[in-house]
Amino acid sequence: MTDFFPLFIQQLFNGLSLGAIYALIAIGYTMVYGIIGMINFAHGEIYMVGAYVGLVALTAIGTQSGLPIWLIIAAMLALSVTVTGVYGYTVERIAYRPLRSSPRLVALISAIGMSIFLQNWVGLGQGTRDMAVPSLISGAYTLQMGESFEITIAWSRLMIIGVVLVLMIALTLFIQHSRMGRASRACSQDLQMAELLGINTDRVISFTFVLGAVLAAVGGVLIAITVGKLNPFIGFIAGIKAFTAAVLGGIGSIPGAMLGGVLLGVAETLAAGYISSEYKDIVAFGLLVLILLFRPTGLLGKPEVEKV
Amino acid sequence: MKHVRTTPVLSAIALACGMAVAAPSLAADTIRIAFGGPVTGPITQYGDMVKEGIYTAADVYNAAGGVNGKKIEVVEVDDACEPKQAPVAANRVIKDGIRFVVGHTCTGATVAAAPIYNNEGVVMVTPSATGPVLTDGKNYEFIFRTIGRDDQQGPAAVKFIVEKVQPKKVAVLHDKQSYGQGIAESVRDGLKAANLEPVIFEGINAGESDYSAVITKLKAAGVDFVYFGGYHPELGLLLRQGAEQGLKARFMSDEGAGNPDINAIAGDAVEGMLLTMPADFSTKPENAKVVEAFQAKGRNAGGAFQLSAYAATMAILESIKATGSEDPAKVAQYMHANSFATPIGEISWTPQGDLKSFDFVVYTWHKDGSKTIAEK
């Protein structure tokens, strides 16, 4: 098998571009969990909303407008990030904040309700049929390796990996060094204590939701451009996978979500490539169980200290 | 009665009329035909195709004064194409006292609804569910279809592949749902019998967005022909992602993928794709009047299921006319015993409710959404 190596590279690339999107969404789950200890099940739908807003922006601009492609994509991202950010804020304000002091289960049900609401909301507005996004970036870099197999690096997928990489670095710097980043780290360590010390925790929580929504929106727009097919239900599968990635990496840990997303994407793709598509979810979730058996808090998660 | 979901309005009326036999006597002045299929959900366009056929048939009969002096009324029942939703829809039909159904639309949902109709004695004619599992070994009396079966569609595809395309390496993919997998298995078995065993036979997850791993695999295996059993969203993505990775293989699929939406998803990559579909009855000269009736209401007779739905509605109405009765048992008996001249040809049924004969034709699909009969 002289083609083994190039084939592996190709599958790895496929997996990385898929995993990058998982990671982007997973950050939203993990940050919210890190601060208020709640799983925001409507987060997958926020990603879906982001993708739709991107498509609306594209339709408004039109593909024949003569504007450079990068400008169109930037405009899609800008509009999507803004609108989706507002969605993220509103969801928290309406569905979660009033329930902050009630048992966690109540907020969880509220999140599921919000998720169904958003699916149907978009379904009513845009129709439930598949919407197609024209491909903006075509073409690929091909590389002849081995005897007959040609590695194809599609520009659109390369863009995903590039954009996600930049966002991850920016996010890490932001959390480490900015005032808001410090405040949110304080909140994730101890919400009550942070409040006693004068941090406006409501603002930090709102900010967390908005930041999560913004990242999900970027993921939505990128996937809309690359995959080209949207329906109001894409958030469900993406949300489940991203949530899994967050748990895999250690829920509450931002680097963990990044690692978990990439790992899950690569594991799925390799399983589909080398075993069979029928087994890819079994392999990916088997991996999850295995890792949680040995590291119950996920790869980079810290053991929970019971607060008294 | 209390276990069946119903609309508040209807229950209020039912209460007013007295519980026992209220519903059936409600609308004795019309013949009600229920449409069963997706009104909501991601593949409503198939429901729309079926509905256009039913409504047009109802319009034509109503314009001619109805049947036995009664007007036809169409009632829509939504199953979202989901097997778990279909029994709920079927129970609603029965609860409302409707005795004739054209539908359901998707195989999975139809299979779930059929036993309920058969037990309750409701005539159901599906114009679009092609899965053999619907009728095989069931001995239903009240269940019919006006469309071919997957195991008639599979052999048509195999014959074309083996005789005309003559590919070197074939892959067969499916979406793991009863419709797509059924056809894919029949194609795989047919190809095996013709000494053209597929090098890859694999199911992909419907609803996902990234199939690049499978594409890479097809490419690495040197596949030059891919048969896909399933619906257009997944096939559209396979085509698009195949083009993206420079996969040089020809695709073929079933009528479930024969939908203009695939052009939007896959773009130019659809050019040259092959599809097995029922013959396009809308272009036949003897159907000119029916096609006109469609056009008069701004409907399109040229889709996959419009004329089969028209034929299904027609067979029910003609049987009601001939027997002079709205008793489903008599109608079903009449349908089994006779043949009907419909826009999809002269049709008659086997004892288990399948069409005695139905022809599939191979089409080449083009990037402008049109299709032509495939030469090779």
C-alpha cells in the first residue's frame, strides 16, 4: 500500500476541518457550564441561526455583486455574528436568568424548550426545506503523493481551519489578559465569591452567552459556505457532537473543548475512512466512554472540588 | 375516544352531536379523502407533489358535478414523514370518520400507518411509498399503491448499469433508511449476480453535513461509478463534496433524489447524474387534458408523484361511482377486481395491493434542473 500515507493525510485533513467546527461550538457549551454549571441545550440552535443569518446576508448581497469574495464572506460573518450575538443574549435573558436560583433541572428543561422554539421559529420564517448556499470558494490545492492518490486540500476547508485557529488564539489571549476575561475566570472559580468581590456577575454571564453565540455563528457561516446545505434541524446533530466534544475535553475547560472537538472530528473521520461510515459514531462515542472511564473529568478537566 | 388526539373544535362539535357516532355523520354531504404525508418537516416537497395530484383530481371531479351527487373534500393530515407520527395521523383520520386516504407519502411512515387503516377498514392508496415491506406478506385488503416497488426500481437501475454504463469499479451507498437501503441492497444483489460486485457497500448518516471521509475512500478505491439509495439532500452533498475532492465517478440514484432542490445543493456537479424514475406521463399526448387541469391551478404535473396521486384519487372515486357506495369494503373489493384507465396507464392490482406492472425509466439529470431520457 504505497498510497497509505497520502490517504491518511487526506482523511486527517477532512477530520481536522470537521473537528474545527465542533471545537468552535463546544467552546460555547463549556464556557456556560464553567460559569453557571448548566448545559445550554439551545446552543446547537444558535449555531443554526448563525448559519441562516449568514445565508440571508449572502442573499442580500448577491453572488453576482462583483464584490471580492473575501469581502462578501466578511460581511456574512459580521452580520451573522451581530445578529446571533443578540440571540445569545436574548435567550439567556428570557429563558435562563429568571430561573437562575431554581433547581438546575428547571433551567435544563427551559433550554430544551428554547431549542425547540428556535428550530420552529426559523422553520416558520425560512421554511423547513433544505436551503442551498452557492459555493463561494471553489478550487483546491492538489498534491500528488504516492503512486496514484492525489491529496486535495479544498480552499474552503483550509479557510475553516485557518479562521478557527485564529479565533482560538484570540480567545485564549482574551481570557488570559483582558479585564472581562479575568472576571469570567473568577466567576468560573466561584460565582458567589466573585459577586461579593464586586464583579457584576450578571454582566459576565450575559457576556459568556454572547461570546459563545458569536463563536457558534462563525462556525455556522463557515459550514454554510463549505457544505452548502442548511435546514432548521442542523443544530441538533451539531449540538450533540459539540457537547460530546466538550465533555471529552473536560467540560468547563476551554482548551479542553478545543482539543475535544478536534479529537472527535478526527476520530469520526478516520473511523469512517478506515472502518465504515456505519461505525463512525460507534467508534467516536466508544472513545468517549473509554476516556471517561479513565479520566472521568475529561482530558483536560479538573476534578470538581465540592464547595461547602 | 379519549385516547385519540383531536382538534378542540372537532371535539366540541362531537360533544354537541352526542358522543357515540358523531364524527362519521358530520359531513355526510361530501366525500372526504384524506391526504397523509409531510405538511411539516424537512421534506415537505414530496407531500406537496402528492397534494397537487389529489387536489387536481378533486377539482376535476367537482367541476363535473362530484361523485354520486356529492362533492369531494380533501383533508390534510400531517405525519412529517416520520414513522412515529404516522399512527397518530392515521388515528386522526379514523377518528374524523374519513374512509379514504391517498398517502402516506414516505415509505417508513406509510408502513407504520397501513396496519391501522387495514384494521379499521379504511382504503389507503399510496402514490409514493415504494418499499416492498409495505405489502410483502401482509395480506392487507385495504392497502394499495399507484407506484412501483423498490425491487422494480433496483433491477431497472442494474440493467442500465450493466448494459449501458459498464463501469469498472462500482460503489453502492445508502442512507440507512428503509427506502434508500432497500433500493441499494437490491442494486447490490443485482450487480453481484451480473458479476459486477460493488467494491464498497456502505451506509451514511442522513442529516449530517460532512461526507468527505467517504468521498476520500471512494477516490482511494478508484471507483468510477456510485449508486446512492436515498434522498436528494444527502446525494446533493455527496456530489458537491465529490467535485470538491476531484472524484471522477458518475453517480446514479433513485427517484427519491429526483428533485430540483438537488441542483441548488450540488450546483454544476449534478450534470450527467442518472436517475431511475417513473416514466414522465405528463408528456404523453393522451394526458394533455389532465396536465391542463394542473396548469389551470398553477400546479406542475411533471413532478415525481403528482400523476400517481391523481391516479390514486381517481381509482378511489371511480370505485365509489361504480359501486354507488362509500363503504370502504365494497370499494376495496371493486379496486381489487377491476382495472382503471388513469394518467399513469391502465392499472390493476395484485392481491396484496401492488401494481401488476410499472415501468421505471433511466433519466440523465442536468444542471438546469431538466432531465432527458438517458442513452448511456
